Amino acid sequence: MHHNSERPEWQSIVWYLQARLRDPVQLLHVAYDGTGADPHAYASQEAAAFACFLARHVPRLHITTRSLAELRAEVPQLADDAPAFLVATDGGWRIRYLGVPLGSELQPFLEALVLLSRQEAPFPPVTLSLLQKLAPVRLGFYFTPT
């Protein structure tokens, strides 16, 4: 699948990821089911173009695209959130990113991919030892450009 909406700045993303990804990372692009003038449809097209570009140029990223309707039963926490990206390593799905990681959201998204591929946490050893004593938790962060 080829998209004509590739952006020239995406090439720098390829260089960044190729230089930093160590182990493979799975990226699941969750495509929006709607069409037409719906703003989610445009965002989903942008996300699809981005995912397709990364899949062609970054070998350590294993990217698949599935529709939200397909995944609702399999990943119930998605609800009606699309476009979205689910990021996984061998340990299963680790990050659920709602939206298209472009603009000011791109750098944190890329850094998360790199950290997962290296299985490194950006915390000092003391903090890590305290975190390892906690029961698993699910955190949600919401960012807006305003």
C-alpha cells in the first residue's frame, strides 16, 4: 500500500529509529471504521500513511493494521478509540496510544518505542526497586496541544 501523504520530515524519523532500536517492537495500527467528512476518518488516513511509511523503512518495527471493529472483542479497552497505536514487545501490549503521533506528540512516542526495544526504564535504580515492589497498575495520560 502506498500513500501519497508521506511527509519529507518522516525520513529523519527513520534515521532516528534505525540508530536507536535494538530489539524488534510490534506496532498495531488500529484503523477507524468511519468514512467521509468525519474528522476521525482523516486522522485515520494520516495514521495509516505514517504506519505504512514506518513499516517500509524501519525493519525492527513490525507493523500491522486492523480495523477497530475487528479488534473490539479482542481488545475491549479500545472502546471507540481510533485511530490508535498499540505498542508491544515480547511481554505483550505495553502502550496504547490514541490518535496520530505527529507534531509535538511525535518525540515522546518515538522515545517510548526506543525504551521498549531496549527494555530499559528511564529511572534510577532506587526508583526501579521501589516500582518493582508495586502491583501492576494501568496509567492513563492525556495530552493536548493547548
